[in-house]
Amino acid sequence: MIMRPGQQQLLLPVNPLFMWGSLVAAMLANMIPFGRAAWTPDLLALAIVFWGVHQPTRVGIGAAFVFGLFMDVHQSAMLGQHALSYTTLGYFAITIHRRLLWYPVASQAFQLLPLFALSHLIELGIRMIGGGVFPGWNLLLAPLIEAALWPLASVLLLAPQRRTPEPDENRPL
């Protein structure tokens, strides 16, 4: 991972089980039946963008597509609605990952807001083309909530990498 100027701590390598487990946990959190209000944030989209930014070689467009198909099947949505949305998110997350990591977390959230809005716009467009009903203007709150959750996701998902290695006399870090 590229370090920003002023960032003091080196991160340990990510555990692949933790990374894929967090994606599955985000998918399961999306599957909880809360009534699926239009303003509900898409936690799986947030996790896909996070790992696409921090681990672009491990979580890519293919993983985003497969998770999107799972969400389409679960929500009985038009097949490919979430898949296209998540694939687009994964592509843009990988595209901007080097630039994005140079900014503080709050600025990252502000820069990711258009990506989250584009994701919801793609889902809405496909839903409307398929003859769906417009969910209301409170749909505009979902990308804002997802961008606001970005700092929390950064703290939670990078916490295992920030643990200090056991110091010894040969390794004073």
C-alpha cells in the first residue's frame, strides 16, 4: 500500500480470510429484511469499494460481479442490476485507488460520493427500464450515508492490519 506523507504506521498484510469474510458479512447484512427502504445504505457496495481501493489485486471486477449476482438473486431484482452496479463501482475503485490513498479519510469519503451516487443511479435506471416503481426522493440519502460510513469502514476494516507486531530485540518496531 502506498503511504501518504505524514502517515506514521506501516500496515501489516491483510488476512485474506478477514477480507473475504468482511465482504460476505456485508452481503449478509444487506440481506437482513429491514423492509429495504430506499435510503438504506448498501454495505456490500461500501465493502467492495473499500477492498477495491485497498487491495485492488485481490478484490476486483469479477468478485464485484459475483456478489452483484448474489444480491440480484436474493432481492429478486432484474438479473444484472446489482451486478452492473457493483462492477462499475469495482472498476472505478480500482481506477482511482492510487490517487485516493494520498488523501485523508474525510476527503476520501467526499471523493467517493459520486461513485456511490452513480451506483444507485445505475440500479434505479435498470429498475425503471424494467418497469419498476420510482422509490422516492429519499433514495438520494443512501449515497450520502454510504460516504459518511466510509471513515467508520476505514477504521474497522484496517484495524487488524494496524495491530503491532510482537517486538523483540532484533525488530525494534
